[in-house]
Amino acid sequence: MKATSTLQTQPSGRLCWANWNAIGTAIRIVVTDATQLEAARAMLEDDLAVLDMSCSRFRADSELIQLEASAGRPAKVSPVLAGAVRAALRGARLTDGDVDPTLGHAMEAIGYDRDFVLVQARQSRPQAAKMRVSVSRAASWRQIELNEAAGLLTVPVGVRLDLGATAKAWAADRSAQRIARVLSCGVLVSLGGDIAIAGDLPPGGWSVRVQDVTGDPLEPTTGPADVISIREGGLATSSTRARRWERGGDVMHHILDPRTGWPAESVWRTVSVAAGSALDANIASTAAIIRGHRATGWLAKLGLPARLVAVDGSVKTVAGWPKEVRS
């Protein structure tokens, strides 16, 4: 999963937040009512625990992995897994397959077969000679059949789903809306940098710092960064810098081109997109990395405000990406 945008907290004293790590990434929740922080965190922790048990490809006991025993046949699935698959298929449809949920085995072939902390630890061992990983495709995402009303999902034989980033962004939207509704306060949920907001706005909106790799928003940044204000929807950042490792002498990152099963060629090292939801922002930012030079025209045509950082660090903005603001 991706991890890139970070929150710039406001000094007014109205906002209260908590940070921790879960589902293999950095978690941050911010609320406009300090008395509700403990309850908000508990709700988010519960949501993430269910998400992990439903959608993780790193747990042998997860619902997603257990689903493979029924490959090729309709299987009963939980509402959470069904919702995450729906989100992933939305990403595939909107991007003509550039955001593809059938790349689980391809991810494993390039070495992303466990929690990323463990992937990094493994690369510190002596490396084998440089080699090219061979990846074969088993089936198309169009062969996945989801009947959400009946709670039935059919995954083709030989496919391992990687719901990854879309599930995380969908979960951020879902949790933010639930927390705001139940606790009657403003809330920002950041799951590895996929940011969703709901409920009351702080004065001036939510200030967010966008940069290459997630970090403490109170610490100085390295590399180009912007602080912007968002008032609705969601924000996501995809980066080839956030999750990198070596395998067989090759430098890998976690955003795969579905046509090759190989890390996408790096034209942009970071793409940030604002949209009506964290899910749609995530879909667009991921596809932009894969589309390379074609991304700017595509984002502009869709009217999605975006900030693209080239490999050399130069920054391009499209579709009314806001000017930097400071709280």
C-alpha cells in the first residue's frame, strides 16, 4: 500500500490527533472535538482490524486468502471484502485497467510478499546476482464477478487479489463518514497518506502537507512539499519513493504496470490528486504514475486538481491545484 501525504496540524488548539501504525502503514486521525478523540481512535482501530482480517494478502487466515479455496466458483464474502472489491473494480473500470486488482502474484514475484518492514529487512541480506523477474498473467480483472447484494464473489482460478491501495482509501472514506456521523464532530482520517475528511470543518479547512514520503508534519520536509487546504472529499498521493527495495539487484517499487507485471517506469516520482473521495483520488494518483507523460492531459481532462513531481524534482500542477497556504 501507498504512503505519502501528511497532515499539517493547525496551531489554534482546536484540533486533537493520534498517530500509530497499523495495516502496514502510518495511521493518523484528527478531530475537531478533543473530547471525542479516544472514541474516534477506538472506532478507527476497530475498522482497521476488520479490514486487515478481510483484505490482507499477508495473513494466511484472512478472508481474501481463504477465498482462493473457492477459485472459479461463487463464494460468500463479508460486506467489508465485497465493498473493497467493489472499490478495486471501480478503479479498474475508471482507468481502463491501469489500476488492476489481479496483481497479487506479480507483487509476490517482485518480492512484496509480506509486510513492507519485513521486505526491507530481507533486502539487507546478501543479494543474488542481478536478474529479471518473470511475471505471467493468469486472468483479467473483467473476469471477477461480484454480486454485492447477495454477498457473492467469484475470482478466476490462478488469481490472487491485491486490493492494496484502493482498499485503504475506501476504508478511509468509510471510517471518516462513520466517525463524523456517530460522534458529531469534524474528522480527518489518513491511512498511509490516503486522506478522507467528514463532518465539521476547522477554520479555513483542513491544512495538509503534501510531499514525497509520509513523515511527521511537525518536522522539516526534505524535497519539494506544499501545504494546501481542503474542504471536502479526499486527497491521495502515490509515490515511487515511499516503498522501494532491491530484489536480485533490481530496485523495485510497489506501483506495477499491469501490462508487464513490473514496476511502472518512473516519469513521476510523486503524484497527488484531490477528488470527491479518497478512493477516487487514490485511483487517479496511482493511474497517473502508470500513465507517465500521458497523465497530465488525462487529469486535466477529468478536471482533477493534481500536483506531479518529476524524477528530477521539478513540479507541475494541473486543473487548478491550489496555491500553497500556511496555517
